[in-house]
Amino acid sequence: MSDKKELKEQYKQMKPDMGIIMFKCKASQKAYLVCSKNIKGDINSLTFQLNLGSYNICNNLQNDWKKYGENGFEITVLELLQYDKDELKTDYSNDLKLLRDLCSEKLNNFEYVK
């Protein structure tokens, strides 16, 4: 029983990578930027939703995905955001948006997704 409790506590203490993900359509060269608090989880989730045709946050991304398919996209982690040394800080939303804005300055043809 204590093993279960230890595993649960370890899971709660995990800090997944967070940062900016770019879904780039190879055909149109359009980039879709995503702020992510869990990069691996968000890539899996978004890819799954896009393949199902049920992604409704960005219609342009869903339409391009339907048109060109998963192989028509490059999925790249543009930037990672480091956790603050202050353990009390739990909301990184504003930091991610600022990082996304900095990333967007390097791109010509992009759209914010989330």
C-alpha cells in the first residue's frame, strides 16, 4: 500500500516540460503556435483530436490537417520554459504567452492556437 502512495506522490511532484510547440504545414508553410504546460501530453492530445477531426479551437489548423494529413506537418518544440525557483509559483500562463510572442517575431506566416 505504501508503494502506491509513494508513486502517487512522485507523480504529483513531476514537472513536465513546458514551452512553445509549432505545428507547421509543409505545403503552405503556415505555422500554428501552441503554449503548452505539458509538451508531450499536448502534442499527443492535439494530434489525436486533429486526426479525429474534432479539434475546434483553431479551424484553420483543423482544415489544413484534413487537407494535408499528419504527414503534411512538422511538429517542433520551439522553446522550453524553465520552472521558477520559487516553488510556490504554479501558473506559468503569462510566461508562456510572452515566450510565444517572442517566438512569433521570428516567423512570417503564423497563427496562435492556444
